[in-house]
Amino acid sequence: MDSFGSDFSSGAAESGKMDPGTIMEQVKVQIAVANAQELLQRMTDKCFKKCVGKPGGSLDNSEQKCIAMCMDRYMDAWNTVSRAYNSRLQRERARI
Amino acid sequence: MDPQLQQFIEVESQKQRFQQLVHQMTDVCWEKCMDKPGPKLDSRTETCFVNCVERFIDTSQFILNRLEQTQRGRGSLTESMSD
């Protein structure tokens, strides 16, 4: 995953280096950030539902363990879906 | 517009549509296929996800096809919705 900590706003605008190449790179980064955020948001939602019962004063050990496993399983699921969808698209294109 | 930029926009838009659908299907299929998260994704669960993707796309195509048929027979969708 691309890093999403750095700030691209100041440098390019000031030095006037807003060529298409720079714009495209910046857009790609922003898209990657948006996708990461979407993934995290949905993962948090699912894992909270699966792992946290009646909310207590803190996350206990079993809840934390569950959430950690849930994160990995969500990534596995996401990758499985991505592969399956890609296969299906290729099959559909082959038919045309 | 710069043709390089134009192509870039088309390619990235298509990539995004793909990503969005993966997010959506993972979400929906998680509800259908996932019990308690374990140490790994067992093959039965994995098969469920694969089937889920296929059936989701089948559903989407089914809806589009039937919509097309209904429109030919009964006029617009909004007409057939007004009862």
C-alpha cells in the first residue's frame, strides 16, 4: 500500500511544477488513500460487530485477539473477492 | 484536454469502479459467509465467498435483463412502479 502520511500540497504549487505527470501521481496517491480508508472503515464495522459484545470499560484480551484475527480474515476475504471478481470479468470479456 | 490525462482518467475510473465493487461485495458476502473469524479462511468459507461474487454478478445481470424485458412489454419502470 502506498504511504499516506506525506503532504503534497505546498511544494508543487509553489515551484509551479503542476505538470500532468505530477498531477497523475498525486491523484493516484489520493485514490490509494481513499481506498485504504474505505477498507479500514468497513473492516472496523465488521470486526466490531463480530468481536465486541456488550461494550465494557475497555477491550478485554479475548476481544483484542478476536479483532486481530478478524482483520486478517477480512483481508483474506477482500483478496478472495478481488480474485473472484477479476476472474469473472475476464470470463465475461472472453465471451464477447 | 491532454490525451495522456484523458486516458489516465479513464483507466483510473475503471480501476475505481472495480475497487468499489470489491468493497461492496466483500461487505455483503462477509455477512453471508463468515461465522466467527478463525486463524485462517477455511476452504468452505472461501468457496462461499467465490460463489457469493458469482451470484451477486448473476443477480445484477438478471435484474438488468428483466428490466429490459419489462420495459419492452409494459412501458417505463416508473410506470410499472406506480401501483
